Amino acid sequence: MLDWLRRLVDRAPRPWPEGIPQLYPDQPDADICQVASRPLAASQRHARVVMVCPLHASSARPSTVAVGVGASRVILDGLSRVPGLSVRGPEDTPLGALPVARRRMRVHPPADVIVSGRVLLEPAPRADLVLLWRDRAEQAIPLRATTPERLLLLILEALAVSLGGRVSPPVRSAWAAAMPPSVKALRTTGALLVMPSAGNPQLAALWRKHPAFSVPLHGLRRRSGDADDDCDLLVEACAACPDDPRLHLMAFERLWDGRPGQPAALQYLRRALELAPGLGRAWLYAAHAAHPQADRLAFAEVGYRLLPGDPCATSGYARALRRQRGSADRCVSIAREGIAADPYGPGNYELAIEGLVEMGRCAEALDLAERLQRLYEPEIHERTRRRLWQDPLLRTRLCDQGWDPAAEVRQRIARIRRRL
């Protein structure tokens, strides 16, 4: 009875939070909570997945590295607005030059194509780009321009065409509006992004100095345990930059508390997908946060497709299949994919163990449960802690002060042993 009442309270309509604008004032909350339509999800089944690595040489000077990192974030932002492309976000992109990108593509391809190479904006703007395709030979794209802004726009145009995206006048207008105001602003952005100790105040101050250039805010770091961190800033930035899909996704992340029935948060997720339907992480969130009557399985499948090798995407898809009473063997197979890609993500272990026990394969389940226990004891692994925070469902449990994951795994191991 208590669980039933809790679910009823979670799904009950809530008052609109003070200070949060209504992006869809003429639509009922129930429609906003659907997040996305089935046709929009279906349109992303064949989107080309792209990763944009930092665009600098391996041995470059710090100032050149900063320019290369800043340029890569501008290009990542620009390509994410191109229909037909799905660009992996900054949180998925390694801070490495061309050799790192080549190694990633050989071991666990994170995308259909990785954009790498180098960009130099001073004294003579030029770019030597390399496309690392998963299923074809490398492709070199050398570019020259008269000004830094012209070079960045030329790079976006050349990449969009080479990657098979559909460039329209509105997309080109969005590119032009989001250009950095100067090489100095771009270099400062890149320098802040590569510094692990760089704080959010510096990034926010840079944006306030140049409000049309929103890329610095894409680097805001969310501090674990603080759901409202930078929420007001991101709401303000979304109003100032209404065509920036990543800002809207970040605003949703700050507003959402892990439970359904939150139109004030879900409106930002919906707007992010309208602006950039290829945002894989947005689909991953939609699979958890949308109204239960929405096609959450389709949303999870799109996230799984657009985020190859991502442990949260695999666990999200496996979890959605379990909700729809899908094949236990299929769920275990998907969860094992996630474990192979990232052995520190606990969500995939839990789903694989559950499926194996259901199929009577308790010895295999016990082996995985003992591996999971080693992630929590004697002390929780730092990478496991980060994965818990990144998983939309597990994050909610992590914020619950009464949840002890290590004790939960010990109890599960005891139950499995009794079945052997």
C-alpha cells in the first residue's frame, strides 16, 4: 500500500516552480510530459553518429591546444544542429589528439566517424582535418580561409556535406550567430575546458561578457549531490540563446529530480530534441523521464543506437525492455555489452544478474554479483561513483541517504547462493 501511495504522489501534478518560464504556455502539462513523438524517434534510426575530438597536434603548445579544444566545441555545437547527424556530447569525448582518436576507433568505435586533426587560427587560419570512418578509409580535408570566423564556418560546411548532413539556411544562420566573438574568447574557452580545476564562475563570466557565444556554458561542471547547481544560470541562458539545444538539455538535467510528472523540467528536454533530434543523451533521459504512456522503449532504443558503448545507454535500453517484459536473454546480452564497454558501470551488472537469475543461470549471476561487490567494497571505486551519478535512475537512488549499494549486493549474493 505504501509503494502504491508513493507512486500516486510521484505522478500527481505539481505547481509550476517559481522563476521557471513556460516554453509551451498553450499546451497542457500532459502533452509536455510526452517529451517526443514516435515519428521523431523513428527519424533517428539511421542518423550518422559523429564524435568531434580536440583539434590540435599531439605536441602543440598550451595556447594552440586551447584553440584546438575551443574550435572542436564550436564545431561539435554546430554539427549537432544539422539534421541527419547525431554528435556525441563533450562528456563522451576524450581530450586527445589524432593518435588517441585512431586508437579509440580501433578498440571500441564510439561513433560511425570521428573528426580529428588540427585547427590553427593565427596568423594564417587553416585546418587539416581527418575523418576516421568505422567502415572505410581515412579522409583528409584541408581547408584555408582569410579570417578565423570564415574558417570555422567553412569547416562546418565541409564536414556537414562530407558526413551526409542536410544543411539549410536556418542552420547556417544558427552557425553564424553562435560564432566566437574573437580568437581570444575561443582560446580562453578552450583553456578553461582543459583545466580540471577550472570553476563554473569563470565559464559563466565569459558567457556574460559575450552572451551570444554560449559554448563556454557547455563546459559547466555539475557537482555531485547538488541538483540545483547553476540552474538559474542555465534557465537565463536558454532565454538568451533559445536555439541552443545543449543548453536546454543541461537545464533539464539541473531541474529534473529523477521522478515523472515534471513538465517544468521536461519542457527543456522536449525543446532540446526539437532543436537537435540527434542528441543521444536527450533520448536516454526521455526513456526515464517521459510520462509512462509515452513510447519510452522507442526512446531508449534510440539512445542505445546513438550512444554506442555508453553504459547508461545500454542499461537504459535493457531496463526499458524489462519494463515491456522483453526477452531475459536479450536483456542480458545488452547488459553484457555495457559491462564489456565499461566494467565500472553498476547498472548493467544489476540488469544482467536479474536476467540470469530469471533464466536459472545462477552460477553466472553469482560471478557477476561478486564482480559488482568489488566495485563497492572495501571502498566504492571513483569511476563507479561517477557512473552512478550519470545513470538517471541510479542517481535518484544515490541521492537517497538510506541507500547502501554494498549491503544490497551482499544480500543479493546470499540469495543467489541459496539457489545454487
